[in-house]
Amino acid sequence: HFPRDLKWKNTNVTFRILNYTPDLRKADVDKAVRNAFNVWSRVTPLRFKKLYEGNADIMISFGAKEHGDFNPFDGPEGLLAHAYPPGNGIGGDTHFDEDETWTKDFHTFNLFLVAAHEFGHALGMAHSSDPGSLMYPVYSYGKGYPLSEDDIKGIQSLYGENPDHGRVKPKPDAPTKCDPELSFDAITELRGETIIFKDRFYWRLHPQMPEPEQTLIKSTWPELPNQVDAAYENPEKDIVIIFSGIQMWALNGYNLVEGYPKYIHKLGLPKTVRKIDAAVNIRDTGKTLLFVDEEYWSYDEEKGTMDSGYPRSIENDFPGIGDEVDAVAYHYGYLYFYHEHIQFEYSYSSRKVMRIMRANSILNC
Amino acid sequence: KPIANEEKDKLLLAEKYLRRYYDMPAGLQGERKASDLMHQKIREMQAFFRLEVTGKLDDNTLEVMEMARCGVPDVAEYN
């Protein structure tokens, strides 16, 4: 909240759109604004009434650079919009930077998402440190209901709950790295860094960076889905393959490789396979191992075909790690298998488990 | 020469960012006080974004400062 918990005295709040951006049809702007207010009314008694003349609580406008409030915008990118906390006059007013490109999809910047964030300020919400919250200061694109638990708690402590609306399913908060029960969705190398995927987030581990850095997947790769099942790096081709469901994406650094996503069955997997649990490229052999339920396949990167004699049993070929895998990485002759909150260090040459650790020991926990 | 310019640009970006979002006062504060203040404000920003709190303008901190964002400050009152 803002200091003194600024909020509107009553829950019927008026708004008026003073002008429109040329980037979108008028109807699209009206819809984005209405949907942005609905995000907040769904979880509170707040109701928003649109005015077409005179003074409204929340006056909405598009402007560039100095636009009349001595808080100038800064041209494209950077500062996208701002809003004032509840109060008379300029209180609640919301301004969007016309030098940005406003969109209604994942291209930057989605007007609905920025408006929902700014209306949070206009209702009394300040910024959140939780990267998964709508009130996080940095823009990130995501689908679905945008409020996290943190956002909902914040607005309801100002205005109460929505009497005629059951619980909405908030976005999950960002996973905490030292949660002892933490498990991983996927892990891969990326040009010398280690990328660990969990829910809608990833941690980036750099040998010189003591602290892992947590970021929303879509902040870095908007084209990727919110949920990653498996990932591996093919260092020869300098690409990372990301698996989610029956699709796969190829990333060259931070760019999506042309022609993706593709179906995983292109690799030679049977149609019965609907999801890959883990994947790893063994640099010494040029083979990529794909783990599905209790079995795994071996893919020859050179020939671009599946090796014959697969699938084989995980339990038989990797004794000691159990029969299922969430994620797997390969470092200097060792395979690191992750299952639930456990990490197995497996020697590829002597074919046995050398150490068993907590999964998040890799995150300095 | 270009390196100096690059460093200067980074410093300017950081100063602008901290003034706008972390209530760092503008104007001259005298050499020493200005740099102490800057380090303190950088620490505040790093703590908010759960970065490693060093008080130094490292790459991760600059990377966050360059991200598209909302214009409302992260600390103190917005008026």
C-alpha cells in the first residue's frame, strides 16, 4: 500500500477515458480497460462505472513526454505508464505513454496487463517485490488471471472480499529456492550458465554469480509456455531445446529458432508419448537421452534419428536413482538426476550413484 | 575514451532511475555525500528486486534498470 493506506472512501468508483491510442481500435481499448477493472472487482466489493463527461475518480489518458502533470514520460520503452493513489483531483488518474506500442496480445506492450497494474495503484496498491505479482514494477506478459495471492491479499485488506464471488484461483507465487520440498521441472545448461525451470519461473545460475537470479520465463522468452517439462542444450549447435507437452522449441540464446515449435514426435518418439519428463545431451557421446515415465530413449544428434533398441528401463540402466526423473543435467562425466526434492549424482562411467543431495543444494541452500 | 563514455552513460541511467523510483534527491550534494547516497539507494533497489545487495552498479542491477516498467516509485510516497 501507499503510506497512510490511501484508498477510495466508497467502493463505487467512476472512470472516464479522455482519449485513445491510435495503436488499437477504440473498442479494443474500451475492452482492455473494462477487463483491467474486472480483475480487481472480481476479488473485492469494488464496482466501476464509466462516465462520458465531467470529472471521474479515475481519469484515463494517453500522452507522451511532458503531458501535464510534471511527471514526463521518456519515449519508447523504459517508463510505460503511471497512476496516482486514490484522492481528489489528480488522485487515481492513470496515464499511458503514447510513445509505446500498445497491443492486445503477447507483443510488447499489452494494454490490458499494464492497465490492470496501473489501476492497482489508482486503487491504493503500491509495488510488490514478488516477481509473480501483477504489482511487480517490471513489465512481463502472461496469460490467465493476473492477480497473485500477494495482490489479492493486498487489495482485500483495503476493501474487503467480494461477497458474491467464490475464491478465484490466484497465480501461484514465485517458488522459494530454499523450500526443503522444492522440486524442479527442468534443468539445462545455456552457454556456461545453468537454467533451472520451476512453475512460471526460472533460476539462472552463473559460476561468477553467488546468488541465483529468479525471473519469469515469459519475461525472457515470451513465446515459451508458462510450464516447461524438460530442456537440454546441444552445445555443438549452440541451441537449447525446450519441451512442453507434445511441443518443443529451439532457442539460440534468447531468440527462438525459426520454424519452431515442432512436435516431439519429429524426433522419432511414438505418438503415445504426450510429455517428456527430462532430457540431457551427453557431450562425450553426442547422444541425447529423453526420459518418459519409467523409460528413456537415446537420440543421435549427428544422424538426427532415434537409436534402435529403445525405450529401455530407467531403473535397469541407471541403478539407484529410482524409476522416474523430473530433470537431469550432465557435468564432467556425471549425470545429475532430480526427482522430487532429491538430487542423485550418478557416475556415467562407473554406472553408480556417488552422492545423494537435496535438489536445491544447487541453489546454495 | 569510449569506455569512459559507456561508464558515464551507465551512471546517468542509474542516477535517473534512482531519482525517479527511489527518491534519491536531485542536485549537488557534494562529492562524498553524493556517492554514499548513490550506494545506499542502489542497495535499496537491489534489496527490493531481491538481487545481491552490493551497493555497486553491477550488470544484474543495470539489467533490471533497463527493463520496461511502471513509472510509480518503488518506495516512499508518490505525489
